[in-house]
Amino acid sequence: ITKFEPVVPVYQRSGPEDGSGWNFVIEGRKGPYSPGRADSGYHLRRLTLRRGHPVDALESESWGRFSLRPDDAVIHPGGFVIGINRQHSKLQILTIPAEACPDHAAPFAVHAAGFGRREGLLSEPRAVGCGLDGRILVLEEGNHRVQAFDSGGNPVFCFADDRPWMSLARDQPEERFLDLDVEANGYVYVLSYVGAGDQPS
């Protein structure tokens, strides 16, 4: 992989100590999906992460692929890799197969969501996370909210007033949302900045 190719790491937080868990990168050597190229797409490649050892080389075969470039991705405990694409406001849900295969035979992620403001749709998704209960949480820049989905891409009504989203108040109009994370007790953390983002206050 060269430094010019997009790479998104996705790894299993509680994987086995020997590094044999679901640890992948999504890489773009084959470029976006093209009907004329059977092996095209953004492929999921497995790697081994072992404490105290360098990262092992990527496997050459694919564990699945995304037709749109994932800007962020997360491992779902149910055996999925969930990616988001900002340009098209899409969720991409890839079922992790039992084994790898040649690139031309790799399964595709299923698309969900799309651009919009109502539940189940996204506007400028920035980050994706996953709770221990399996809820997929997407940080939306355009809608100023965190929205919950299930592994089928359906909205999950789990926030106040039986809504599938939690609105995010902006401290200042120019505030930009960057990332989110979910910890074991269910707290959701959102990272944002104002201005140039160079003032830690």
C-alpha cells in the first residue's frame, strides 16, 4: 500500500491476545467499483495485531468490499463491518464472511440510508461507532445529531421522546464535528472544534 491510497483501519477491541481476531484495513488499490472490472472496489484485508510485535503483512485475499470509499468504519459485534461515505450520505454494511476469497469473488457491502433529514437518512456523516448492545451510532455534521441504526440499516428509536437521534447543540455557529466514540457504560463522546481548531480551550 502506498501513502497515496486511502486506508481505514477497523479492529476488534476485545479480540484474542494472539491477534487472530477481526482486525482489518479497508484499502483502495483497486479503486472505486466499476462494472467493467470484476476485482474493483475498496477491499477489506485482514492483518494480525500482536502485542509487542510489528503489524504483520496484509493478507492478499479479500474479506469483502465496499463500492463507495468508506470515510470511517467500525466492527459490529454481530460480525459486520459498518462503513460510512460522506459524499453520498450512505451506510455500507458488510457481513464478514467465514473465509477470504479472491478479489473478483469478494462480496459487496449492502447500502442503507441516503441523503435527508428524516429518521433513517443522513446528512454529511462524519464518524460511526458501535455500542456494546449492537446499536450503530452515526455522527452527522449536516443534521447536527447522532443517529442510531440496527445492523440492517434501520433507525433504532432509543433516545429521548422515542426518537432515533440525539440532537447536538452547537456552542458556536462555526463549530465542526469530527468524531465520536461509545464506551462500555453507554456514554457517547463527540469531538468537535471551532475556528481553526488550534485552541484547546
